[in-house]
Amino acid sequence: MSNLSENRTNTVLTQQAYDEMKAAVQKFIDLLPPNTTLTDEQRLRFSAINVSNKVFAEDVLAESKIIGSDILPAFVDIDALEKDLVLFKQLDEQENALHNALQRLQDAKRIAGHEAYGQSTLIYNSIKMASDAGIPNAKAAYTKLKTRFDAQGSGGRKPLEEI
């Protein structure tokens, strides 16, 4: 069991910080290129690019620039391919940064949840002991709170005194 007195976070976001985070995420979404939202069906149908396909596309671009319009039909747009590759690289870097940010967010959320649940079970066990000792008002609180564990049956997580 973890150390119940450890409290790594012991804070809340200020309203300003919370609002700034929300605004930053919205600003990020607003800065994405237009017309880049897919339907679920399109997500399944559109090809993803992996490292070898990216290298292939870069090689095609390089060779296309060398051979120029002498071989390629007029409807081929080399500039569009180049823009797509540049955008892909830019978005790939942003995706990596967002993955790191999301991991940090999930870690902070997990720590806060872990600490909240740990403290809750500690308090619950104190209420249970008070109820068992006949302390006034403790039985009503214990009866209300114990439904959390009654609902789990034997397969769920047990309160601390039962571990």
C-alpha cells in the first residue's frame, strides 16, 4: 500500500490557470488547417503514412523536381506534394509534443485521483471505527458510505481495514 500521508499535489488549479489551459487548447484547435476534420468512415478509409511511405513520398518529390515537367503530366502538382509533406512534418512534431503533454496531464490526473481515493478510504475507515465504537452520527455516515464497497462484491477493491 502507498504512503497515505504522501500528497504530491496538494493544490488546485487557479481559475486563471484553468481558463488559460482551456483557451490554449482551443487556440491550438483553431490554428489547425481548415478542412482537416474527418468522419469516422474517412478515418477508416484514408491511408496513414508510416516512415517508409514518408521516405518514399520525399524521394518522389526529390525526383520530380529533378525531372521536372518534361515527363510528368500537366495535372501533377509537385508544389501540392511538397506542401503536404511540409504540413505532415509540422503536424507530426506537434502530435509528438501533444502526446507528451497528454501523458503529463494523465499522470497529474492519476496522482490526484490516487491521493483522493487513498484519503477517502482512510477517512472511511475512521468513520467505520467510530460507528463500531458507537460514536453519534457515525453509523449514518458509515451506512451511507459502505454502499460503495457493498456494490463491488468480493471482486472489488477493499477498504483499508480489510486488506
